[in-house]
Amino acid sequence: MASAAQTAAYEWGNQATTDDSAQWYAIQTRPRHEKSAVAELDQKGIVTFLPLVTEVHRWSDRRKKVVLPLFAGYAFVNIVAVPATRVSVLRTNGVLSFVGSHNQGAPIPESQIEGIRSLLANKIPFSPHFFLKVGQRVRIRGGCLEGVEGILIRHNGDQRLVLSVDMIQRSLAISIEGYDVEPV
């Protein structure tokens, strides 16, 4: 049995320039097929984003660092949602469907993707958090997380900001002690 401790975070995927009319969509993948699906999408020229985290897993006889998707079973694509592109994504090995009503997918706001990218790029410590729909939305003012928006919560007396990706109902919580926040 493995126990995990987060040690570092980063992203993987095609960093090509995105089309102005393209939007981010979440895709659901087969279990443990996130990396291979993203690699194949990258080969097709589709802009992707797969946030990854390095964890130390411990077994009874050894410890090993493993790189895992931050959101197991999900990746993100930046596409213009025309039928040909959607079909190309869906015909990729390991991709099950777009995330959204009737598996058609719904666009994810750029700010949610950029919030996660900013968090990973600046190596800000975080912990997985239950997805929240209620609570006050706030924006961080100043510092390396300037403009990052999320839901303000209090956990054990500590103020935390919950960053959420609505479409896949996954969230991350970061401590915001020392940051100025303003209501959105």
C-alpha cells in the first residue's frame, strides 16, 4: 500500500500558442491514460494542459518518487469546438469524452486554467480540497499570485483560497496568510 507526500508540482503538455477563438475544455480519460492521451493529442497539434504532481510513495520495502496527474482521469485541451476538431480529440486513444452536459463539453474560463498554471509555476504549496459551490469569491492583490481568483475559506483558523475547475469539480486549497485579497 502506498502513502503519498507531495513534493513538487509542474505541468506537461503542448505549450503552443493558442488561437484567440479557441477555448479550454476538460476531457475525461481512461484511468491512468492521461499522459499517453495528452502525448497523442500533442502529436495531432492540439494544445493541451496536464497538471502533474510529484509524490513520494512508500511501500514496505522502498520509497519512490512518482509523477501523477493532479486531477486523475482528466486533462485539458484548448480548441475551437468545430466538429472536426472535437472528433479528432474523441478519436484519441485513452480519451473517453468531453466533460459537460451530454458529454458535449462546456468551455472552462481561461482564468481557472491560468490560476492552476500560476500555482504550479510558482511552486506554491497546496493540498487537494473538496469542490465548493458556495462561499465568497476573492482575488489576490499583489505578489506572485496577483489576480488569482478563488473561494475564501477558513480552515483551523488559517485563511485559505480554494481554486476550482468547475467543469471537472476538482479544487485545490492554498494558504493565503500574508496576501491581500479583495472581493470579486
